Amino acid sequence: MKIDLIDLQDYEIDAAFVRRVALRAAAAAGATSGRLTIALVDDARIRDLNRAHRRRDRPTDVLAYGGDEEDPSYLGDVVVSVETAARQAEEALRPLLHEVAWLAAHGVLHLLGYDDGADADRAAMVARQDEALGHCLSPRGSADQ
């Protein structure tokens, strides 16, 4: 699987780590091929997208847009607001990088067909996100990707 990462915001984020966590989440979901893009943005950009595509005039933490039917290898786009992630990380007392990577994994799982509408489905998604982040934080996980 190939993940392009576009950084359009002002926080310093380790893109390689975010990519590793997203790849791990995809692999855990059984996806080994395809391409997708992760964009790291600010609240203003994600608010514009949220308003245009979901009719919600507020920032959100992550959005996922499915790929193009003409190119089935392109799975889609994940957009993460690093500003929103920073607020959430502070509230959860966890590092910003971990929150951003965890949200990127969430978006990737959406592209792969996961849904978090029901409690059981959300629990399954969160477990995959936690596993991907934990794996990449372990000494073994940082070297095997």
C-alpha cells in the first residue's frame, strides 16, 4: 500500500510515524495494496470541507472521502485537522503525534469499509486504531515497517 501525506498546517508532525500507523491499520484490516492520501490541515480547511460535504459548519477531527470508481486502486483521501487533534490530545493527556496518527488510522479504516455508527462497530474500529498505534510505538513496530 502507498500512502501520500500532504502537510498543510503549522504544527511540526512526524509524517513518517503517521504514515506507519496508517499502514499498520490498513494491514490489520487486510489491505495490502492500493493508494490513498492523508492531508494534515488546520481547522479552517476542515471546517470548509465539513460545511461543503456534510453541511456541518464547524471543524471536525477527521474526514474520509472514498476513491474514484475509475481507479479502484485509489482508496481515497483522509483529512485530519491537527488543530482539533491538539485540543483532543490535551484533553486526553496524550501526545499530539499519537492523536494525529490515531485519527489518520481512523480515516483509513473508514476508507476500508469500517463504520463507527453503532457502538459495537465503533469499538472494533477503536481497537484497530489502538492496535496500530501501539504496534508502532513498540520498539519492534518502529523497525518493521
